[in-house]
Amino acid sequence: MEEKHLALMIQRQIKKYGDKKALFSKNADGWHGTSWNEMGNTINAVSKGLLEFGLQKGDRVAIYSPNRPEWTICDYGILGIEGVTVPIYATNISPQAEYIINNAEIQILFVGGEFQYENAKLFFGANKFLKKIIVFDETVSIDATGDIMHFSEFLRIGRESKKDEQVREALAQASSEDLATIIYTSGTTGDPKGVMLTHANFFSQVESLNPRFDLGENDIELCFLPLSHAYQKSSCYWVQSNGATIYYCEDPKKILEYFQEAKPTYMVGVPRLYEKMYSAIHERLQQASGLKQKMFHWAVETGKRYNYKKFRNAFIGLILAMKYRIAYKLVLGKIGALLGGRLNFFSAGGAPLSHEIEEFFFAAGIFIAQGYGLTETSPVITANCPASFRFGSVGTPLSICTVKIAEDGEILVKGSNVTQGYYKKAEQTAEAFTQDGWFKTGDIGRLDDEGFLYITDRKKDIIVTANGKNVAPQNIESMIGKDFYIEQIAIIGDRRKYLSALIVPSFEALEEYARSKEISFTSRDDLIKNIQIIDFYRQRIDSHSAELANYERIVEFTLMSREFTQEAGEITPTMKIKRRGIEKNYKDIIEKMYH
């Protein structure tokens, strides 16, 4: 049996695919491909360069960079000599990065560009662990010394190294139980914890996803989420284990541009991305004539009926098939074309995604495989797939794990995808497991009769109002936040008599709306105080709240002139709300909504 080790896996793929393109990245001159052979040669140079710098088995090396081919290449180069990769979110500020450097005792740090380099410089020199900084972006002006260098110089050292035999020896000793990575959870409370994941943890994902999804060497993944995120990192391992090609999306704001150019067949994303696409399409629809709106809705309903039958291998019939061809030509095909025209399926996780949005894309022939997992579970626990799905759920458990619901509703999991614990945090590791070894996810959910899992909310996030009502804020935030004119929303209400919300508008859309209605304004602060704008948001909030109970509805809200940020402790690097930080920073504004 082949050893389940990521460095061995990538070496097998390099031999198999040779000069076929493995990675694509974009610069000012367009897209540039890297073959499997070229990737392999560079991985080898990275491994030897790290050995020249004294890296030993089990040493941790950090990567602090946006998505780019060098990220993946360095990851495999680290793993190939039994090192441990420690990702740092590219958006992390200097103190956040240094916390990870100190906790993981990082001696060698790869950084992406100017932002990451300048942040690292703030603690480099004074830091007792960090000895070397290697900068991917060759255009960044650096303080070139023996301890700070560009990636090209580092590769020169690696290529000239004579340590090939040491690399071969390390690969020969590779074990599936080797620690592959320590991923620091962004955490909505407290300091981040380093989740330890082995090569076996990641291979559990490969083994359990392959039977569920048709993914092969002709597929293309658009690498959109940060590679520092377990979801994207694990996805890329899965994709490359199947010989597929990766296109890197370094700037998430250009996602639609990348769709058109890369024409991916697969991508992982978070619900916010799909919500924004959905709301943008429907907002444009509001400007269309009544006839076009009717045609659009007819096409979507036709697409739903057709694809439910198609995916379930049911009889379609000539009339429905003809209607679908018309619907696809007039409407549905245009939705697919926005996403490059080749997309087979999305993978979605990290937050709730509404049934309505899943069915909308499904109507256009784009399957959103909503799933559920955590960094601690490598990450996927459950997932919908084309052969077995139920929109509104997060699917059924993967074959490599078992899920059960505790008496208080918490989701518990056991399996080969579960972490061995938190780095240097024995007490918190013990707290994360039950006495009989089940990992406590911290999420509340239920399993239906057919094994489909439904998530209610984060256990720690549940709001208990002054009237004793339990409210799941994430579900409400998802329901309201999908609005075209809302960028961010935070629900408030724990131990209070009703719910309120802080709302950050999508200002580009809002300013365009204001101009169309001849509403004058001099600044964002001026705009959000306008009574017409406040009434406009009141109407939109209420329209999205029809399915909510009275105690779940937003009674008061305040429009905010600036976005919630990581720097202020208001969101995590994965854009999750840090409710405590927001309540602390906006205490006065919140109190006004209750008086």
C-alpha cells in the first residue's frame, strides 16, 4: 500500500504528469503555467535550501502570504524533509503574526509581498526565534542581508546545495503519522489555538471525498479561499492527488474576472460569496421589465424541476427537456457563463447557506455541495454530493468519521480526520474531547432519519434574550446579510429585551442607489443618517424577516460608516463576527438602541 504522506503523493504525481501544467498564476502579462516537472524541481530546491538553513525533522516553518504558486511549492518543500508548515493569514497584522511565530517557535518565515514583509520587519531582530525571512515578491525592496532575501536567492542556494541524499532519506522515512501542519484557528474568542494535523488526517479527506465527487486530471480548481485556511489547503491536496490543475486567485475582489479567464470546473468558497452573486443578479433583475422578470422566474423554476430529475436519475420527459433547453438558452446559461461556463460544482462551508440560494444555482446546473467541518477535523465532517443531497442540510457524514448529537444538542465527532490536539495546549486539548474520546465541535445541530445533518448555531454564539428565548444569530445574519445593499451585519441581544443589529452597508451599491433617487450626501456618515436611507434599510430588513418568529426579528438597527476589521478585533481572518469585540467597541451605539 502506498504511504499516505503528502510529499510522497506529490512526487508520484510529478512522475505521472511530467510536462503537463499543474499551476497557473496571473501577473501583468497574463496567466503563466508551471508544469508538474518544474514544480517538482522547485520543491526539491526549497527542501535543500531549508536543509542548508539547518531545518531538522519536526521544525516548524511559517508561510505568511496571499495565494500564489510559491505557497504550494514551499509547503511541499517543507513537508518533503519532514518539516511542519505553519500558515499565517496574509491579512494578519504584525502582533497576530508574531504570536504565531512565538507559539510555534518559527525560525524561517516565507512572506508574500510588501504588507507581510513590513509587518514581519516590525518584530524581526528583536524576536528570539525568527532567524530568516524569505520574500516571494521580487519587486519588494528588502534589507538584503544573509538573513533576509528574495525567493530567487533562496532557490539559488537550494539548487547549488549538495544535500540531495538527505532529501531522499527524509522521503524514505516519511510516515502518515508525521505532523504535517499546525493551523491556528482564527477564534471568535481568546488567542488562536494551533491545531495539529497529520498527513493521515489529510488523506482521510482524499479517501472519503473521491467516491462522492467526480474529480480528475482534466479538472481545474480556482484557488479562492486563503491557503492558510484548512478548507482551501485540504482542497488543494485533494485536487492535486487527482492530477487536476490549480489557478490561483491572489485578489478575491477580481473573482468574476478569474472565473471568465480560468474557466474552473470546481471551487471551494464561503456562503458570503454565493450570497453576493445571488443578490447582485436579483438586484439587476429588479431593473428589468415585468415580462423579463416573469421569464427569469419561469426559467429558474423550470431549471429546478429539470435538474432535480436529472440528478436523481428520474424520467425527464420530452416536454420538460424542451422547456429546459429554452430556459437555458434565454436565462440559465447566462448565469453559468458568468462563472466561466464550465463549473460543475461549488463546495460551500464555514457558515449557513440558505436553501433558496442553493436551489437557484442548482437550477442553472451548478451544484453547491454544502458541507460542514472545522479546522480540527481536517476539515470536512459532512457534505452533500450530487448522488445524495438535501438542500438546507450540510449533508451526511464522510465514511471516515462518525457523528452523534449530545444531550444538549452539541455535535460530536470521531474519526481519522480528527486532530490529535492543540499545540502546547494540553488543558485545552483535554477540554475539547469527551471522556470517551468524542471531539466537541461547539456547534448545535440535529440529524434527520436519513442521516443528514442540520446546523442550528455555534454553541457559544446562541443569544438568550431577557424573555428567555434562544436565538441563533448566525442564521439571522445569513438571512438578512444576503441583501445586495448589506456588506456586514452583527446581531446583538444577549440578555436584552429584543434584538438589534449593527449594519455596514455595501457603500458602492448604496451610493449608486442614492444618486438614482436624487438623495444628496457629502460623505458616508451623511448618507447613513439620511431618513430615506434608514427607511430603505428598514423595508429591506423586514422583507427578509418574513419567516422569522417575532422574537427573532431585528427591532432596532444602526448603519455603520466603516467596515468591521481584524485590526479592531471585530472579525476573524475568515470574516466571522467576533461578537464580544464588536459589543466592546460599539458599546455606546448599542446602548442607544435600547433606550
